[in-house]
Amino acid sequence: MKRQYFGTDGVRGVANAKLTPELAFQLGAGAAQWMRENGEAPVVVIGRDTRRSGPMLEAALSAGFAAYGVDVDLLGIAPTPLVSYATRTGRARMGIVVSASHNPAPDNGIKFMGHDGRKLPDETEFRIEQLMSETANRPTGVGVGLIAPADELTEAYLEFLMAQVPERLDGMRVVVDGANGAAYQLGPEVLRRLGAEVIAINVDPADGMAINATGGATKPKVVQAATAEAKAHIGVAFDGDADRVIFSDGDGNLINGDRTIALWAAHEHAHGQLKPPVVVGTVMSNGGVEAYLTGLGIQFERTNVGDKYVAQRLESTGSRVGGEQSGHIIFPAYGPTGDGLTTMLQVLRVLRVSGRTAAEVYRDFDNWPQLLVNIAVESKDGWEALLAEDLAAAETRLAGRGRVNVRPSGTSPLLRVMVEADDAVLRDEIADSLTARLVDGLRGHVEGRIDLTHDLGD
């Protein structure tokens, strides 16, 4: 079932080049016809981030829906989790996000959600593509869809967020890095409503070209420095569409997704609330996190990298939390997808209830030395056979002391080699050996080495 336009996360490309308003109109028209075909109520909700091209694509997409009799509720600038919340709790039977997440400003994307707030299945996206080229009779008069703002949905989402922290946050000083993106207003707003003192940075979308440019979750050193300088209790940084978030403690140390999961799960477990005592991470999650949680009696489950794999394992295990190093965390009790604002409030609530500081929590465990090497290759074929003996030898040497993970990139001509060990010298020795074998055998070259011990993973 090969799709022409949809990729792993909706339709993406440089706005007005690959992702044109004409294509956006066709996507809206195809999705509208699919809704009619399947007896869905003819209502959708659309939110966008702060990119300059957002209003253009939103208008074209809305016109496509309205042209085939579907009403459109416009959220305006809205985080991805707000669209998910509005779709699964309101009258809309489909939600659409116009955003390219953490990508640079010239890019954009269109993501579709079903009425449950989850990404549409592949077969639905395939059918939408088939219907994009259909020329069914369009309604006229009263049959044309209405396009109107739906500000009340944003207020409902804010109330949903605030209800998660009945203890309030009075007296807490929080730095918020909005990435000049979709949460640049709502992130600071919900904290202020809960009584926190907010120091907001990167909250000026300007001409629509500033998103992700000078800070946010993909540039954590910005919020780390700002938090330490402001002597704040904690710093928070969202990505462009706010489905993920990372933190800084008051000393400027990075609290990534691994540590976020660990601090929340440890607190819940200590209070008898982590049932079952299971959390979900990925093959990239640091071994120090797993060792810490295992020592507390919490089972650590690993999946492949990707939020859909985390969501699947959460469902199969019944776990209450799971996510990735990047800060994409899922709390099933609060929604089926990553929600950076919910994650922010869950972390702040743990600190409020426990009476501990983020710096104290950071010192609960040490990360194991972890290194990621990206190797550019012409072809990713054949790496398994090439590395078979070397991987077996590495795993023997690392038994009980670390891990190796090799995986091809899903979007680039890269092989990613991750080596983790309880000793940095051993880690580097094994990483160098595996890297040399791949470079020689596949005629590639090292594109980058990232020490993930205290940095942000993918």
C-alpha cells in the first residue's frame, strides 16, 4: 500500500514548493469525501503553528473541506495536543495539524487525526489519496461547509490542563522557552493561571520565520543557560508544535525524556500509584535510567524509536507512562499522544507534591556513557551480515555492562550506531571498532558523533 503524499508523519515538505496550497486543497477535498463515504459527521477541527506559510495552507485546506460540505472549526495557533484534545472531546470527527514540528520555518506539514485523537491508519491515508483526484459533484447553497473560529475549544483545553494540578504552583519560578512556536502563548498562560512566576523566552513568532530558530526543545542549552541565570526552580522548552518538552534544573542540567519518565514513575511508585509497575522507553533510553528504575522494582520495557511504537507498548502493557529521550512523553490517562503541556504540568506537580527541587531529583542517578555515531552510506543494504561477528563480540564484552544498537535511519541514507557502557573507554573502543567496519565495508563516512551521556537523544 504505497502512498504518494503521506509519509511517516503526515504530508511534509517545503511550503509553496513541495507542499503547495493546491495540494492542501486536494487533501482537504479527499479527506472530506472519505468522511462522507464512511458516514462520519461532517465536522473537522484545524490548528497550526506559527510558520509564515501556516495561514496560507490552513485556508487552502479549509476550502477543500468546505467545498465538499464539511464544516471547519479553526483553532488558529494551537499545539498538536490541543488539536488531539479537541478532536477526541468535541464535535469534530477529524483533526488536522498544520505544522512541521521541530523542522525549520520554510518547511511545513499537514497531519490528520481520527476522532480518537490518534494518527489516521495507513489505509485511511491511502484512501484519502485515491479520493483526492475524484471530481464528485460539489454541494451548493446550504450544502457548502462553514468555516469559523472555535476559541471555546482552546479554553476547554486550558481547563483540562489546570485540573491536573489542583495543588497549584504558587511560588514556583519557571523559565519557559516557547521555541517561537505553537505553545508560545498557552505554555506561559497555563502556568500563570496556576500561580507560577513565569520568565518567558522565545515567545515572539515575529514574521513567522522564527520557529525553532533560537531555542526550544531541540536547542536545550538555551533554556539550560536561562534557567541557571534566572535562578529559577526549573526551565521548560517546547518544540515547534509542543508535542514534546525537555527541562532544565536550577543548576542548568538537562532533564531529557528519560529523566522525565524516571522522576514521574519513581514518585508514583513511591506512593503506590504506579500500577502496573512498568514504564516504556526505547532502544535509545539510557542504561542508567533502566538500572535506577529496576532497582526501585519498576520494570523497564524498550521499543523501537518512534512514538507509535511507544504507544503500542503502552497499550499492551497497561503502563501509565512512556516516551523517548527527545521529550516526547505519553501519559495514557491524559491522552493517546505526546502532550508537552501535560508533561510539563505532571513534572511540576511531582516537584510540588514531593517538596523536592529539580536539582535534587536530577541527582537521583547517573547516566551511563552513551555515544551515537551517524554513518552516511550510499546504500544501507548488507550491514547486518557485515557486522554479525563484531556485534556478537561486542555483546559478549558488554554483558551486564552495556548495550549496542545499530539501526538504519528511516528518513536519511544513514546508519546509526549507538554504544553504551558503564565505562567511557570501553564504550569508545567498541564504537570505534563498529564504525570502522561499516565505513570500510559500505564505503561510507562518519557524519557525526554525538555524546548522549548528558545531551539530547533522538
